[in-house]
Amino acid sequence: MLEVVVLKIEDPDCFWVVMKGCSPFSDHEVDYQKLNSDMNGFYNSRHQNMEIRPLILEEGQVCAVYCQELKSWCRAVIKSIIPSGDYYLAMCFLVDFAKYIPVKSKNICIGVESFMQLPYRAKKFRLYCTRPVTLHIDFCEDNAEIVPAKKWDSAAIQYFQNILKAATQVQAKLCAVEDNTFEVYLYVTIKNMKVCVNDDLVAKNFACYASPTKNEHLNLEKAKFRMKSESFSSKLNPALTLWPMLLKRKDFQGTKKSHGLDFLTQSLQHTWCKGVVSDLKPAAAVLDKAVKWNMGSLIDSPKKKSEQQQHVSLKDVNKCESPAYWPTKRGITIYADPDVLAASALSQKPNEKTLKLAEKKECDEKNSCVRLLQFLNPDPLRADGISDLQQLQKLKSGMQQPVVILRNKIQPCLTIDSSPLSADLKKALQRKKFLGPSRTESYSWPPIARGCDVVVISHCGKDPLLYLPPLLTMLQVGGCYKSLPSRNGPLVVIVCPGWKKAQLTFELLGDYSVSSRPLHPMFLTIGLHKDEAKNMKLPRGCDVIVTTPHSLLRLLEYQSLLFLRLCHLVLDEVEILFSEANEQMFAILDNFKKNVKMEERECAPRQIIAVGIHWSRHIEHLMREFMSDPYVVITAPEEAALYGNIQQVVHLCLECEKTSTLLQVLDVIPSQAQKTLIFTSSVAETEIVSKVVESNSIFCLKMHKEMVFDLKNVLEQWKKLTSGSHIVLALTDDCIPLLAITDATCVIHFSFPSSPKFFGGRLYCMSDHFESLTEQGSLAEQENKKPKSVLLLTEKNASQAVGVLRYLERAGAKIPLQLYEFTAGVLEAKEDKKAKRPLCQYLKAFGFCRDKRICPDRHHINPEMDMPRKLSNQALPMFGYIKIIPCYISNATNYFGRIIDKHVDLYATLNAEMNEYFKDSSNKTTVEKVENFVLYGLEEKTSFHSCSPGSNC
């Protein structure tokens, strides 16, 4: 057992520790204290010397940095470099403390070789053969189950952290070294009770056990240290936790061919300790003891090193392949029997037998406890009577649809630490419990932070966090804005479709801009009065404006010089901006395009960011005319199909005529090789469709949940396609992740998709044929090569007809007249059902609704609900035009006023009498104390009014 102290916890697959105790892997604190003292003495006296500064900074470079928090010089590896004004800011990983810190370039020095002899103090650990799980909901099967996941759940991470915080002692049993990471069984002591953390996570359904891969075992001969001898300044993995001085060994290549244990024991001699001469045998003995703890005896007769090497390697392989070594399929650890592991050894020393018997007894005791744990906590991932292939199907059905990136390759930032954000902004996000970048954010942040033009289409396209964090980071790089005119004016303009969204974005900007340099953001709204735009003054130093299209255009018309410094134009909910303010948006874009072409702005950034939920034809025009080599990130497959120019076709038919319509759609004699997918809703429907297609002399495969055993054969047949041939595959939606088809040329929706998610999954099966804007040829070529999506719409799908029509309109498809008529009837029926709903707010405010097809409110007058309130005995006019004088306006649709037409205006008579009465100065008595709800006279210039404080009169 290795005693460890935990430094940093990311998740059970990545936590950093310091080893204690007497094992050969343990750290000697005295050596590190001496190293720290020597580094501080050396660099404190010389760090101002330019000769000790690195000429260039590179990612992966090993160096010495000054840590403000520790007030000390530390060994570090550079993770990333961010330009920041007159200096560079490097994100560094402290290899002895497991910390990520930002360091200014002036506080980075060359790492002196004598300070790099000690192993890195922080070692990277992960739990051995323990994998995360998540709850997967299968809407098709109407059930939920726990399945393996790719990342750890936040609750599992929190539980793991709480266990280690509560532990009085932490120990680890080393099982493997994979990619410079120690894989261990972790044991904690809590209230005098020792618990295996691996088993505890599995028992509480936070994790499951997985069998080790063939390379995932402790092979000391091959050393898992595949390090080539290279210069000290070359790139290193910051997770390199073993022996950095191995990089400097000149005889490393020759040593690789010799016995792995000899090489490792030579490395363990602590050459950094001056005056200490260590014999090889004690080091080998210590190493042998350490290896025995985890693998059984590895040491044989030292006479023939080549034979010994062969025995060790063979034994490792035997151990890895032995079923006794694996965790069982039920998800509980089974400790290997030492006798089984030692069976391949040619000889065994007598004094080792006692140790073997003790180890065997210990393993038997552990296995008994494990069997009890297994009985009390059966694995939820495995149900009786389910075959391995069916289990594979269920696991794969929980996989997410892959992200769709259709233009320019992007390396995603999967964690907040690896994201291209400033250190202060990362801390601000973490303080607000930000769990990490989402799938869309991980792909959109990097190009935005680099200042590139970006289009992002996602189901979460309304979230300003898709662009705000990297944009704020970009604004910290002050050097790139030095060429701009030295005048007042914004660097960023964020255009939102309405004032409410603009206000929300402005508030969010204010929350996160605290963690950056002062930006003095402004929320800009300008009315129709021209003097308001003429007299508008921006705060000094205002770098960010959040506004709406109409307000921005009004300001541009009168004060266009304010935007000579504009570098970043953000279009939030871009599809709504173009649909509601098309002319204004293109006027704004033309102005931006004209300004950025000025000669004095050649070195300044020029960026347009368009974020939204839906793809539209206006975005195509935006990319062609106003963007330069934009990055396109689309994580909604149904929207990717629109961008990819998929031809959308709809056929209206009766439910009883679907099979005959299907046969008419199928191209029996194709001019080109064609792969067609026919999606059904059930196993029975799949069988029927396949028989119908085959009866028409078309080769048809089928796949559903009861045919998983034939998966390999179906995939092989699908790939065999010759020129001019046609292959058809009938399948259900739950088979999409299992087959992972992306090269279909036609998708036929025989059954209507149950949700947009499944519709997008079906279209994604043609993703290999998605065309970007630069790849699209002439119209004739496009028609010949276009993949098709054919939808069979029947009377059973009446409720989805409106959504289908909207999607086809956005796709620019030919829409049958019957579909318009059918949809009109559906909308009329829906409107009749809204009799008790409130009247549409847009109808009341503007006289029309933005889109009746999706609006949930009523659009017809209901006399019972819309009758005006009776405020007096006087009858109100029921028809015709009336004249009113507004007295108090609450908002655009609610105000107080007087009716002056078709009635004797008693208020005018009252007003004349009051003016006549108060002309006599003796009638004017000044009130010293005003009370609520008491009637007073109010003098306003030459007029007099009656008023009661506390009311709106």
C-alpha cells in the first residue's frame, strides 16, 4: 500500500497526490524543501538578468516561474500563452503543487538542469477500471436505465471529494501505469473504518467496473515511459509524473533494450542527493517489494537478464489476460490469487512462500467481503436474460449525437481549465457554479477567442454565454487595438432582437466584466425623435454597447463617427434579427463593412459573431458578403441539414396508402449508386416495409432491436455498393447510434419522427453529403447530387403539419398546395380551441401577430372576455371611431384618458370654471402639508387641474 496526500481533485479519473511512506515511488520532503530553498536563492538574485529569460515561450516548455500565492519560485510546464498588452501571460502548471496559475512573461525563467533532477512531486492518479455512469432515458422504449458515460456526473465528483475530505488516512494500491497516470485502488480511513473508494462508488451507482484493456497493466519492462531523449526545452506532458531526469540520460536508447528492472532501479538511486552513493541491490530489493504489493513476485535468478526479461513480460501478459485479474462483469472487484499470478514463474525463492500464503489469505478475505457487497448491491447495468449484443445496443442508444462542424476544423475545449479564457474569468465562472463548457460552447469558444468570424447554430442559441466569455478574453488583449483611432467609441456592439433580451445580456455582461479590465458597457435604446439620437453621449471609455437594430441604426444615421473603432459585431438570435429587422440589419452590416476597410485599421481585429437557434437563408448571405472564412458550428442536426443543402420533399397521402406511396418514391433504376434508409416506428412495421420493398425487386436490409445479432452482416452489406446499384435499409430510430451510418443518400420517413431530436438524428445519417457554401456548385449539379429527405404525411400527423410547413419553408422546398390547405384547416381548428386564452399581446400592441402558427394566445375578439370595464353609469360607444385625450400612459397598450367625442365634455366645462375661480388671487390658498387621497387644485402655468396625491389624476 502507498500512503498518499491528495493535492487536487478534478474527478475520479484525474486527481493529484503526493506519495508518502517508504515505497520507491514515495517523495522525500527534505529533498523538496532543499530544492525550494536553492531555487529561491538562485532566481531571486538573477531573475532580472536577461540571460536567464527564455528567448521564446512555447506550449509544453519546462521552466521556472514565480508564484505569487506561494511567494516562491516553482518548477512548471507552460500550458498556453495569451498575448496581453506589452507582455505575454502564460498559463502554467506547477508540477510539484498541481496548480494552474497565470504568470507574466517577466516572471518566467529558464529551468536550470540541476533543479530538474528530482521527480515531479505531484503525481496524477485515477481509479483503476472504474468508469462513470449516467441515467439514460429511452423515449422509444419508455424506460430509464443506468449506462456507462464519458464524463463523471457532478454528484459523483462531489461525493468523491467529500470522501477524501473526511478521510483521516488515504492509501493506494498501484495496479497500472497508463499514459503517465497511476491507476490505483484507493482506500480511505473514515472513523477507524477502511473503505475501498472504487467499490463504494460502484455500490452507490456512481460508477461501474470495466475490464482492463490489453495495454492497461503495469509493464515495467516496456516502462510506460516511452520518452525519447530530447533537449530540455522540448515539449513535455504536464502529467509527466515519474522521472524527468530520464530525458537527459544519454544511454536511454541502449537501456531500453536491457532489462527493464535494471533501468528502473538505476533511476531510483536519487542522483540529485549529493554525497550519497547507493548500491544497486538495495534499490532493486525495494523495487521488488513494491512490485510484490501489486503484481506478485517478479524477481527470478539474475544470472541471465534476457531470460528474466522474458519471464517478466510473459508474466505481465498472463496476468493481464487472466480472468482472475479482471473485475467481474457484475461490477465488483475480485482480487487476484497470488498463486495464479505466479504460475508462470520458473522458480520461486523459499522465503517468498510465506509471503504468498499471507497474500492469498488476505485476498480470500477481501473476496469474501466483495461477494457480500455484490449480493447486497447487484449491478444495475446488467439484467437477467439480456444478451451481450442487446446490452451493447442499450449502451450505444444512450450516446449523444456527435457535434456537427461543417466548416473549418476546431479543437474543442472540453474543460474550463483548457478553455481559452483568462484566469480571472475562469474564477468568476467557477464562483457562479459554472460546471464547464457545454458541447456547443466547447466548439464555439476557441474560434471566437482567436478573433475569427463565427456562426453558431444550436438548441441553446439564446444563451449569451456562447460568446461572452471568449469575447471578454479577447478584449483583454489591448495590443491589438493600438492601431485604432484614439477617440471615444465602442470596440464591441451586441445587437439583440428586443430590449428585454438586450437588458438580460447587459446584466450578464456586467456580472462577468468585473473580472476583466474596465469596459464601461452601455445599454443603448433610442426612440424615434431625431434629437434623442443627435444628443446621445457615450460614457468615456465605453468599449461595449448592447442595443437593438432600430436603436443602433438611428444612432448610426446621426453619429456614425462614433463607430470608427468598432471591431466586433455580435448578432444575438440572428435568425430573429433578420426576420424582424431585415433592412436595418443589412444597413448596419454595410456600415461595419465600410469602416473595417479603412487603411489605418489593417492591424485591428475584424470579427462578426452570429448566434442563433435556426438556420436561415439570410445567414448564407451574411457569410458570403460580410464574413471572411467563417467557422461554422452547428450542434442541431436538423439545422445542419438545412445548411448542408439537403433536399426536403413531402408527400401527402392517406394512412392506408403509405406503402404504395413508398414504392412510388423509391428510384428502382438509379443513375448513380444510392443508399436509402426507411425509418419506421416499430418492429412489426419494419418487417412489413422490408417485405414490400423486396416484393418490388429491390434489395432491402432490415434492422431493429430484435436483430442485433445480425448487426455485423448488415453493416458489411451496407458498405458493398457498386456503381448504379441501389441498397435499402429499413430500421427503427433506436438503431441509429448502433449503426452509426453517415453516408446515406436518401432518408424516407415512413413513420413520422416522434420529436425534432429523432428527426435530426435521421437526417444526420446523410452527413457525409452535407455541402458547405464553398462546395456548392451550379444549380443543375446540386439537383443531381442533392441527398433527399422524403416525408410521408398522413391524416394521423395533423398536429405536426404546421411544424413541417415551417421547416419546409426555411429549407426552400417545393410545398404542395394541399399542404397549405391542410395546414390552414389545422390552424383554424387550433384557434377555436383558444377561446379561453388571453388575447395576443402583439395583436393588442401592433395590430398583428408575429406568427400565428406558433403563438399560443387567442387572435379573435371574445365579447365575454374582452368587454371593457364599466367605470361609470355613462354608456360607452360600442362601434365607430371615438376621440380621446390621453392623460396618463402606463405602456403602449394601457393608458388613462378622456372621451371627448359624441358626448358633452363635462371635463372641459369643469376646467373653465376652475380657471375662472382661481383667477382671483384671494381664492388661492397654499397648502403647507399635502395628504394622500385629499382633493387639491394644481396650478400649471396658466391652467388649473384637480389632483389627489396617491392617484394617477
